[in-house]
Amino acid sequence: MEGCVMATIDELRKEPHWSYSALNTYLNICQAQYFYRYVEQAEVERTSVCFPFGKAFHAALTAQAWECMMGNSLRQDELVERFSEAFRIEAEATPNLIYKEGENFDTIIDLATKMLDAALANWTDYYTIKGVAQAFKVDVPGLDKPLIGEYDLIVQDGRDVCIVDWKTSASRWSAGKADRDLQATVFSYAYEKQNGTAPLFRFDVITKTKNPGCESHYTSRGFHDFRRFEALANRAQDAINKGVFLPNETSYACSECPYRDRCRQWHLKKWR
Ligand code: SF4
């Protein structure tokens, strides 16, 4: 779809759609959480600071990518300024924001500064950027709504086109994690649908550790990954339409779940 004027992700979100986030929540995190967020659209009880942090970090790196695309680059202090401004706006707009013990606005800015240093030290995308924050919308056979999403960055990597996704993570990614990740599958699937060829995929993972680091994890997807994704998405849609929403009570997501109190009453609800 290079060369076409695409809608923004905010415009695409206004119409009924499937997203990687929704499918991943249902398939890999917790069906009950999916129900509260996407079906019931229940009020959020609490929001971990991780969410506005991640959004603000993306905003800072997106600003850097736009600058690089125009032949410039942001200084470290400018990058921190972009983060601080975005985090302040996100934090103010987030209801029931919860900081971890010992964290506050200032410690978040300190941590982000170190992480942005790590991201800049690893940054190689100065002359290769083909697209920034590019939204997509594709049809998946059998799904009743289109699949939408947004590529953080598209770069030329040698002879390949490579989709880049920035991740902030509490710890380093293990070997093989990128090869199993559903987002790489969904985004490569969409790119292949739009362009007729599967891209390379790169996760740039910046750790939120005491001494943050940034590592690039490459992966790719092919025919069988795409057919398996179509089958999974269709089976998820069937189960959702039938009202199957089981809690995943050993999920890592329980500790920061925005619907924890509601979930305690899950077994008392009348399910059809
Ligand atoms: S508390 Fe755990 S089981 Fe309950 S909805 Fe949230 S993630 Fe799912």
C-alpha cells in the first residue's frame, strides 16, 4: 500500500474491527478480561503506570523516527522532553492510575531517561525508514470485521522490508520469544496481504531494569503461520459469539488486571 493515503489508526478504530490486542487478549491472556474490556466495556478499576509509560515511550521514539525520515535526529534531552510531555498528558488522562511502590512521576522520568539512552545507543534507522506509524486494515477470511493495526516503523533492511515494533519490558526477552509472538504473525500477515510478500520483523526491546538495555530480536513468518493465524482467529470469533469467556486465574495479567474486583464476582454472573 506504499504510495496510498491511508486512514490513521484513530480513524480506523471508529469502525467495528478486530485488532491484535483484542485477539491476543482472548487467545493468550484471559477470556474474562476480553469480555470486560471489549464486550461489556466495563469501567476500568485501576490502570498500571506501565500503560501510559509504554504509550509515552512510543511517542518519543515515533518523534525520533519522523526526524530521521526528514534527515535529522533528536538530541537526548529533546527525546526526554518528548517523553515527559507525552507521559504527563497520558497520566492525567488515565483514570485510577496506580504507581508501583517507590515510584512516582519523577522516578518514572529518571527511568525513561536511562531507557531512551539505551534506545538511542542501539538506534540504526537513520537512512532506511520507509514509513512511521503506518496504519493498516485488511480482511481475514471468515472474520466478520476487518483486522486493523499500526506498524511502529517500516525500514529497508538490505534487500528486505522490515517491520519494527518497539517494546518496553520488565526483563530481557528469552531466545525464541519473538518467534512465538502473535503480534509478529498478525502484522506480517497484514503486510503480506497488502504487498504480496512477507516482511522481516524486528522487535526492539528496551528493558526497564536498573541498567536498561536495548536488544533487537529478528523473526519472520510464512504460509503455515498465516493459515494457522486465520484458523485461530476464526475459532476465537466462534467462541466469542457463543459467549465463552473463562477466567485465566493463573495468568501473569491478574496482578495488574483492570477488572480484578469485577472478576471476583465472575462465578455469580448468569451466562447464556
Ligand atoms: S483478574 Fe485474572 S482471571 Fe480475572 S479477568 Fe483479570 S486477568 Fe482474567
